[in-house]
Amino acid sequence: MRIGLLTEGGYPYVSGDARLWCDRLVRGLEQHEFDIYALSRSEHQEDEGWVPLPPQVDRVITAPLWAAEDDGVVYGRRARRRFAESYGELAAALCEGGVAEGAGRAQGGSEEAPGVEADRFASALYGLAELARDEGGLVGALRSETAVRALERACRAPGARQTAREARVPDLLTVAAHLERALRPLSLDWYEDDGLGAVDLCHAAAGGAAALPGLLAHHFCAVPLLVTEYGVRLRTHYLADTESSPAVRALLASFHGRLATETYRRAAVVTPGNTHARRWQERCGADREKLRTVYPGMDAGHFAEVGESAECVDPDTLVWVGRVEPAKDLISLLHAFAEIRKEEPKTRLRIVGAPTGAEGEAYLGHCKALAAQLFPDEAEGLHAVGDNPVSFEEIGGPEVPTLADAYASGAVTVLSSVVEGFPISLVEAMFCARATVSTDVGAVVEVIGGTGLVVPPRNPKALAEACVTLLRDPERRERLGAAARARALELFTVEQNITAFHGIYLEIVSSTPVRRVVLDGTGEPLPFAAPAEAHVPGRWTERSTRVAARGGPGWVAGPPVRATPPFAATEGAPG
């Protein structure tokens, strides 16, 4: 079958999110053909280029989500009226009714979005999409004064929520700008028979902007949609937006919440990466019968040698591995380590990881300063392993050339995060047969499953006590490590991930009605024009497969071309 893989800021870009997961999925399902539709996040991401693509990727079509010049489309009177009505309805759906977003419900809001508001939002969204298709784009209209005034009327209308009524002009301009960016996929030309209309299934690698083209492909072409979320985009929005005014946060939360609700409602199947993500999806109205938990697939081969030998370089060493950023709460870890040293003076702590961005650099500097303050007699040379109890290192250095070496260098792996989605570093430690001490955040308990110790977050004392317990009991460490490795090999390998998605693809397509009817020269339906064997791999059916996938003979992929404004999609054939 032909899969339309939808990404936003991800695969096939070198620096894309979920790049490894998507690449492993595509390579593992070589019996299928893939068309990749990718929204890029920045010019820098596009300049870095793509990862090497396997032969089953037939074409890659990209569009920039980070820039959209005015499309030059001039609306007539009827089109302007259509835009004002649809955008006004969308704004009204964001301002009125109960709380549509999951976090609001989690804090005591309405348990489910009122059906009338959900339908109102969906009707307005598809109305805007149909207008963009008819007129050639929405960029100019979404940036117009008409959009801001429609948003203002919705906020001032009777029945609008209190937070919406408090919005001032700067707030309205901020919200309008955000909506313009979020709705840019509506202006793409992806939703024709030679685009997403030619695929058998759309697979969105994330929610939010990545799933929006899938919604439109379903709306215009009845293509079934599969949505995978390893980190719920709605939750990410709540965590990221901490500096906006209450009115802006409320309106944007309503938009993202209602978009998530519509995405889950239209999707044939939704695959959360863990129970933590699944609970968020259920809060946003996802039907439990559509949910299939599929854990991320990770390559266990990199850790096989360490895991099978289970040898420990230093039984008195704790290891932390990850990105250095505030959410990892290394401050609590350092305070906990100070308590550990009182009980076990020979213990060392190796912090292995690189900072992300300016914030990460500043946080790393703060952590090093705190380590020097907590261990003043041993602070000199904290950057390297030696006589110092704390070391800050990066993968690729002389002491830790690989990730597996980092986990092998200690007896216990520690995770101290206060915010975590799916804890990848924890699974890596499990592949290495390491005993672990983790904070109870995100999907940690689900991943560990009783094979490690779990303590409350932001509790250095509890973290220290758990670490000391394992440091003093090598037999228990060995038992927990062996159990952790067995669990990881059963649940979190690439093979189980690929097998699960292959089954889900077949399940969705087998229950989807035939969408494309082939006509003969007189315009009459041609029975059996696309027989089942047309999808069987093999050179004898190559022409039939191409015709069915592209909607007609003679399709030739052009050379890779970079996207150019106004928000133009570009197509390339991987070579």
C-alpha cells in the first residue's frame, strides 16, 4: 500500500524531531511505498538537508511552516464574505462554550467538549480549507484586519468566556498571528488526486500541524488517517506558553484543544506512545475504541554487548544521561548526591550530556557552580573524571565514546526529571541491564514496570535514600538490571514497533471503502481496473502500481527543489 507520512519539523530533515523513529519505521516496512509530506520549522533546518532515504520512499514534498509571504490572492466580494463567516465561526468556537482543552479538564473543567462547539469549530476549519482551495490561498486573508476584527467581535460577544472578554488589542494581534501560522497548511496544494488523494493511508507522526494535512486529506479525498503521538502536542503547548497574558493563553489553548479533539474524532486509529499520552488523548475526547498503545521502537543492538555482559566498570558510580536542561532537575540530583556522599563517601556521579541552546548552556553553568559549592574541597577540575566526585562529560569524549559506555561506567542509572514524556534514557539503561532510580513523572512508572526504584520528583532526600539502597546491595542491582533488560527487549524494540504498525495499517485499509473509481473511455466505471495484485511488490506490476498511486500514467518525479514563498510546496524524488 502507499502511505502518506506527515511530519512537522521532523523526518526527513537531519535535525528533525522523531527522525530516528520515522526512519526505522519506513525502513522496516519495505513492503509498502511511502510519500513523505514534511512541514519544516526553520530555514536552518532546510539548509541542513535530509537524511539518506531508503528506496521505498517514492517522493518527498516539503513546505515551510516558518515563513509565508503574501500569496497575492485578491478576494472578490463573495470570497471576502465567505472568509469573514468561516473565520468568525472559528473565533466564536474558541471564545464560547465549555473548556475544550485537556488541561482545563484535568484542572476541574468540563469533562467533554460540547458537541455543538466541536461541530462549529470543525465546520469553520473546513470552510476555510474549502475557501483556500477555491481561491488559491488564505495567507493574506488570515493576516488582514478582517481577521482581527472577527476575533475581537467573538471575544466581546455575549456568552464569551471571561478570559476571552479580557483580551486587549495586543492580545488579539498575538492570537491572530498565531492562528495565521497554525493554519498555513490550509493553503497548500497537497489535497488533490495526484497528492494526498493518491495514498491509501495518511500517517501523521505527531498531532497539531502534522495532523492538519491528514484532516484535509480525509475531508477532501476520504483518505483514512492514523495519528501517532509519543509526546502530546497539546501538552507541549501548555508547558511552553508560560509568558503570554491569560487571555492569549486561554484562546490559544482553546484552539489547540479543539484541533486535537477534531483530529482524534476524524482519525481511524490513534496510537499513543504510552499510557501517560493516552490519558491526555482521552481527556480531549479520543474514543477509547480507536486507541492502540504502541511503544517507541529503539535499537537494542547498540547496547547488546553491555547488556549481555552486565559488567560494571565502577560499582561506586552513579550515572545520569540526557539533555542538560532545567526540566531534568540536575539541581535536585546534586543536592541528593551531597546526601549520598555522607552515607557512601566513595561514591561518584557522572553527568553525561550536552546542553540544548542558550538556556541549556546557562543551566549547565549553574549546575557546575553548585557542584563546586557543594564539594569545595574537591571542586577543582570538575569538568573531567579524576579525584572529583562529580564530572560533567559529553558522549564522544575519551571516557565515554558511546552511549553504551556511559551506562556501563556506573552501577546505578539515575533519572531526576520533573517533566518527562517517554524516558528514552531510561529504556537505554534497561537495555544495558542497569538498575535505575527514577522520579515519578510522565511514563516512567509504565516503562519501569517494577524493575527499578521510583521516588517523588523534587525530593533530593528520597532520591538519595533510593540510590544508597542500591549501592549497598549488589545482588538486588543485578536482579533489577536483568529484569529491566528482559522487559525492554520485550516491549521497546524496533521490531515490536514495526510489527504493530504493519498490523494497524492493514486493519485500517481493510476496513476502508474503495475511494477511487477508474473510468473507461466512455466515462463508465471500469470494474477490476485496480486489482489486488497491483499492490504486490515486483517488477511485473510496476506500471500498474504507479498508475494507481499517481492517478494516471506518465508521472515523473522532478529533482529536489527548495520551497519558495508564498508558502509553496516543493517536490523532490530522493536519489
